[in-house]
Amino acid sequence: MIKDNKNKNKDHKSIIQEHITKNAPKRKAFNNFMTVLLFVFVIIAIIPLCSILIEVFKNGVGALSFDFLFKPPGSLGSGDGGIGPAIQGTLLVVGFATLIGAPVGVLAGVFLSEYSSSSRLFAYFLRLFNDVLTGIPSIVIGIAGYITIVLTLGSFSILAGAFVLSIIMIPIIARVSEETLKLVPNTLREAAYGLGLPKWKVVWHIVIMGSKSGITTGIVLAISRIAGETAPLIMTILGTSLFFSAFNSPVDALPLRIWRLASQPYPAAHEQGWGAALLLILLVLSLSIALRMFAQKRSITFKSVT
């Protein structure tokens, strides 16, 4: 009987091996087809991005100069001056917005990932609010900021612009942070609890420190989103041709300057608009690379032990 079972197993293995060998060319051909198809889709996705970057670089690189980067705008249509106040205003508004929105967004993600089990109803409404806020058009948030902040303070200001942009940042950072924190293995949490660590230490030293790279990615995505926003800034900081002077006065920003330059009928203004667009892309790209390098150096890498 044992010998018969061995023969049956041997015959079964032979049938499986024969089936695999017989269908190998078909599977290989299908695999090659899917590889080529996915490669084509990747190329289709990359072509629009590369086209935009090439067009912006081709039309904007000629406008870059020392005067263009550091001087205020010149007379209308002359092509003189630069976008110095817009660069300064963008860095200030985005910087203050990040200082407000990043901690709130990360803490919201930590709550949803680590503490939602203790308050499921609140976590449900927090996720719902987060999803709704993500889908609200930025112009609506700008109008709300104008009504609640600009009219209250009596003037357009950098604080109003930073607050409105932080509202746009928070749901993006919260969602990315929540999903990133969930990727930390539960075995690490259990091991830390087994050593007697309180939950807040486990969350800070194990979960958050091990997810720095993913959290930084969420912050970079949020900064990339708000750096190009125009409508909320029209409603909150208004724009000006002067450098920053006070927190309760209007400031300029690159999206606003690009919009104003593109709206003019002068070729010189259009060239400066292309230059401002190129500079905005370079600023966001440089910031993204810097933050990612910083996060990778300080993040904890988890390795499975077998």
C-alpha cells in the first residue's frame, strides 16, 4: 500500500510537471505582454509631466538672473525688475503654514492610528471631517478665511494666508501619517509594552521615529499642494510689489505673481511669468529632496528577525 501511494504521488507530480512545462511558453508570453503593457502605461503617464517641465524650462530659463530673483517688480510691461517679494512671500507663507498644519496633521494621524480604539465614534467623525475637508475646493476655504480672518483683522495679511493654507495641508498630512503609522509591525509595539514602556513612549520612540520617512513624504506632498495655490491667497494676502514689512500687511507670492504676469498682454511679462513658474518648480523640488534626505538619515529601519 505504501508503494502504491508513492507511485500515485510520483504520477501526480509528473502530471503537474508536465502541465507546467506544457503551459510555460504561454505564461512567459503573457508575462512579457503584461510587462510591455505596463511599461507603455508608465510612459503615457510620464509624457505629460515631461512635456510640462520641458516647456516651462525652455520658456523660463532665459528670465533667470540676479535682478529677477532679488529685485521687486518694475514698471508695467517693461520687463525690468524681478520677483524678489514673491519669493520672499512664498517662503514665509508656506513656512508659517507648515508650522501650523504639520504638527496638527501628524497628531491627527497618530490619534487615528494609535488611539482610535478608545474613542471609535470620535475617530469616525474625525475621518469623515478629514475626507470632507480634502474635497472642499480651495477657493471656498479662501473665502472662509477672508470672512473669518481678513474681515476680523481689518487687513490682508501673511497670517491669514498661512492659516488658510494650513487648513488645506492638514487632511493630506493626517491621512498619509495614519497609513504610514499602521505599517509599523505590531510585534514591535508588543515588545515595547512587554518591557514596561508606557504607550506615549512607544508611540514616540518606536512608531513615529520608525515612520519619519513616510510622515515626511506626507508633509512634502502637502507643501507641494499649497505652494501652487492661487485662489486662497487672492482672498487672504492680496499680493503686493513690496517686500514683507509686517504681519498685518499684504505680501506677494509666486502663484499670485505668475497669475498677474500671465494676465498682462506684454511678451516681457510672459517671459517673467515662465521664469517664476520654473523657479516655483525648482523650489518645491529642492525642498522635497532636502526633507527626504533628512528623514532617511534620522529614520529607524525595521528588519525582520528569523
